[in-house]
Amino acid sequence: MITTTRIAAALALSGLSLSAQADVLTVDKLNSLNKIHSVALSPDGNTLVYAIKTPKGSELYAQALNAAGAAGQAQPITQLTYSAGTESDVSFSADGKGIYFLSPRSGSQQLWYLPLAGGEAKPISQFPLDIEGYRLSPDNRSLVVTFDVYPECDSLACTVEKDKQQQEVAHNAQVYDSLMVRHWDHWNDDKVRHLFVAGMGKDLIKDAKDLTPQWQTDVPAKPFSGMEEVAISPDGQKVVFSAKVKAKDNAWSTNFDLFEVAIDGGEVRNLTEDNKAWDSSPQFSSDGRYLAYKAMSKPGFESDKFTLQLIDLRSGERQALASQWDRSVGSFSFGANGRAIYATAKDLGQTSLFEVSTAFGDVRSLFSDGYVGDVLVQGQQIIFSRHALNSPKELYRINRDGAGLSQLTEVNKSSLDTLQLGEVEQFTFTGANDDPVYGYLVKPALFDPQQRYPLAFLVHGGPQGSFGNMFHSRWNAQLWAAQGYGVVMIDFHGSVGYGQEFTDSISRDWGGKPLEDLQKGLAYVKSSYKWLDTDNGCALGASYGGYMMNWIAGNWPTGFNCLVNHAGLFDMPSFHQSTEELWFAEHEMGGPFWAKDADYSRYNPANFVENWQTPMLVTQGLKDYRVPYAQSLGAFTTLQRKGIDSRLVVYPDENHWIRNPDNLKHWYEQVFTWMAKYTGSSDQ
């Protein structure tokens, strides 16, 4: 029976033997998969370098490519590093003869150089502080780095000394005069992130010049972003970055701007002062003619559409590229001649690759199957990574005309050859407002059409998000499929990739159209997939998905056998009072919690607890400052006080996500055990 399969997978999860009849995905196997990162392409397009992270460490590899843009098999792969440290942030030297990367192998995070013709890596820098990120000028004469420093310091040595002094202070109080006092998973201290520049030469670099010494804010703003918010002009003379000027409204404003400063320092000039919404991700075309970036238009809304903006640096003309294209741009890269930009965007459940003309703004789809990232353009070829619900991340190549697709890597072939993954299907149905709504279904890994299977109903967070066609260590649908569940994921109103109006529709309607979509989606799969026992299942979600578990408990109390709520919002007024990014709560709920026409009461799960009856597992990271732990504690306290079967699991060192592999294994074990209790497998 299917319950035997689910128990076998649960035993494997716990480290016990798995039945010989099945080889399905377990958390241990998921954690052991190789992971590609830090992808770089040589200037001539003939050599690809990337890192592969394994359970034993992370090393760099080089892969020779055949003729640029041609289809066919790539050349053998060569391992470049054998260090105990982790290499990351790879970039090629201007002449293509070597690579630069960050590594802590010297005891702190520094820049290293490795010649590809042979020889050992050598250190380029020996700063007294860890490098947080770097950019090289196109001619490799200048190195731009970021450091977290005390704003009153005029040298890196000063910051080092003040750190020592802080350790000797008797008290441990932290004093604040304005928001934000904390963010994501840390309390803010007196340091800020500044940009520094140093000349590249034969000598080891030990010091750098602060490009933004007067700034009392983070450049680029941490922890929102990294060096993707910094660009150096092709002539090596200017640096452009995205940041938010320190102000009293930082906690409720999304007004990031682009700023320009000379590579030698001096006046910092605001390039986008007129736009009071988010400006991000500057990038120069290789010929220096254009500066492109992404911009939103709605102040205070973090999920507004990002539209490509183009500044012609010769004429000064500014334009929004493809402004009528109803998709929000993710990452992007210029083509070699600046005539096109290659951008990713979420699109109908995929994260797809598009070509956007810089002359006319025409948009053309190049690839749309799975989750595309790490896009690199050289000549007529495009290198990108791709993962999907049934495939971990691998590297691919495609021609700029969209033809000649070929897979370049198979870093998990031996593991996947022995695994049975669940089949994936995308479906659509009529949801709220009679709008088409999309969803994904993953069949149980060992599917038998003659049997019926219980339901795992996964609800994504965001709320402007999407589980989509992707493969991830957290909320991996294949793990539920391995347990013998049919997995259903609905991209309800508010999800991204279906047009901005659809995304906008959840704001100030958290418990309305999304709940209707979930109910209609479940009714659709019930009528369409007879093998799926929708009357025997559990619903699960995190963040907004966790909110929806609390909302379902009060507004759809008989819908599921059990609920799993990770970091879910329970009491909306107290959420506004304790979260860090106030712009999120105030946009979604219609103002601060005291605003008379705001929605904190209307869509507050705590106001419907008289209807609660469904058993619930509640999990939480204690370093989660986006949804502070009192939200989960409030839900659990309510469940316990009402006598509803419930369990609270907390992870003291985790933030909004569960990242530690051991904690993640424990989390999945708790979830599967809870679900098995209420879907019948524990009785077998």
C-alpha cells in the first residue's frame, strides 16, 4: 500500500534502511546533491569556470567550450582548486588568462588570482577586514570592494581598533534613535557598508580609499543586495551603485536611488532623484554608451513591476524599455554590441529568459522551462543555469537567436540515475474574479494509477511569490512526492509572473481572492485527478503561507486533516509593531496599524480563533525579525489553550528560513511525522 512507501521514505529520512523496492529522494540525498555556483565565462567565450559545492567542500572547475555558439558536447572538465576553503565570486581577468575569486584560505576573506595555464593561486589582497564583495574595472587596474566600517573612521585600521575597543566595553547595551534597529536576522550596529577602491599592481593590496566617506548609510545597502548593485564604467573612471540615503523614513520607504562617484572619489551624484520608488542593478554596456537599470514606479511597494530603464550616455536621453511588457525584470545582461539586453522574468510559473531590444524595446522569449539564472552573454552564445521541479541546477548554452540549446553540465547525474522523482504537471483553472489561475501538481514518486494518494497542499509565501517550476532545498515538492503524497501548489491571486495587475490584486485582500483561489484549485484537482484523495490531506505554508494556515484555521476549518505553519503571521497589529520593513505591512494592509481604514482587523487570523479546530504544527526560527517569533508563539498558545492538538518547534539559530542542513533534516522529519499522523500512515 502507499502507506508502506511513505513509511519507508520516513525511515530513510531518519537514517534507517530504505526498502530495496524503492529509491526515492530523502533529505540526506537532497543535502548531498552537488550545487553549482559562482559561474564565470572567459572574454573569448571559450572557457567556463564554476564552483561545485559538495558535502565535503567547494572547488572551482574549468570547462572548455567548443566553437562559440555551436551546439554539441563540451570538452572535459578540469578541477582548478584543491583548497580546504570555499572559493566564490569568480571573475575572469581582462586578458582571459586567469581568474579572480574570493576565499578565506588565508584566514580572512580576501581576493585571489589563479592562472589558468598552471600554477598556484596567489593572494591579491591582505586587508585587515573581510571583503564583503568586489568589482574589477574592465582593464583590471582598479579594485572596488565593500567593507563594513565605522563611519567616523578614516582608515580600515581605525575600524579594526574600534572593534577591539567594543569587545572590552563592560556593558552590552545597544542604543538607537531611529528605525531600522534590526533587519532580517541581526540587530544593526554602528557600522555601515562603504565602497572602497584600490589600485591593482604587483604588490599585495593592504589598504584602500573610501569612495563614500561622508555616507552614514550602507553602499550598497545591506542586506538587501550585494555587488550586483555596483557597476564600473568601461573606461574605469566611474562607479555607479544603488543605495538608500539614511533618513527617518528608512523603515517605511523603498526609495533606493542610483548614485555615481568618480573612481578616485569625490562628489556623489544622485542619478535617479526624481523617482521616489526603487531603482536597482546598474549595468553599463561594454561600449560605454548605455547605462541600464531596473526601476519601480510605486513608492513603498516592494513587489511593484521592475521595468528596464536605459540612459544613453552620449545624448543623455532616458527611456523605459518595453514599458508595456507586463513582466517584472529579474536579472539582466547586455549583449556584446549593446543592441539587446538579456533578462530573466517570472512568466506563467517559469522564470524565463528574454531578449529586449535597446533600440525599439521589442521583447522576444528565448527559453521558458524551469528557473533560469546566472545569465552570461558572449558573442552569439548565452550561458545560463536552469533548475526545475524535477531537476537540480545545471548549466546550459543557447544561441542568441534561441536555437542550439545544449546542456553543459551533469553534476548530479550519478545521484539522479538512481532516484525515482515524481512526474510534474502544470494545470490551470478558473479562480477568483473568473480569472485563469495556474498551479503545479507533482505525482507521488512511485505512482500507481490504481491507488489513491493523500494530499500535500503547499501554499507559497511572499505573498507576491510563487513556488513555480524550481528545485530547492527548502519546500522541495519532490520530498513530499517521495513520502507518497500528491503535491499541489496554486499560484493564487498575488503571485508573480502573471502580470502586475494579478500581483497587485492581493494587497489589502490577503484573506479574500487568495483563499477563494485555493478553494477552487482544490476543487479542480479533486474533480480532475481521481487518484488524489483530497479529503485526506494537510496544508502547509511559510511566511504568508503560514499566515494562510492561520487564516484557513479560522475560515476553512474543515478543509484539511492537519496544518503546518512555519513563521506565519498570527496577529496583524502586533506584526506591524514588531517587524522591521514597515513598508511591507503598510502597503499590504493600507497604512500603519492605527490607521482607521487599514485592514489589520479585517484580515487578522487572531480574530477568527473561535473557529479553530484543525491540528497544527508550528515551526519558527528565533532569529527571524521579518516575522518575529511571538507570531508563532501566539498561534501555538491559542491552539494549546483551546485544546487543539498542536506542536511548536523552534530553531534558535535560524532566521526566516531553515538553512542549516541538520536543522532542515529535523524540520522535514517533524513535518512528515505530523502529516503521517493525520493522513493515516502512522496506523500501518
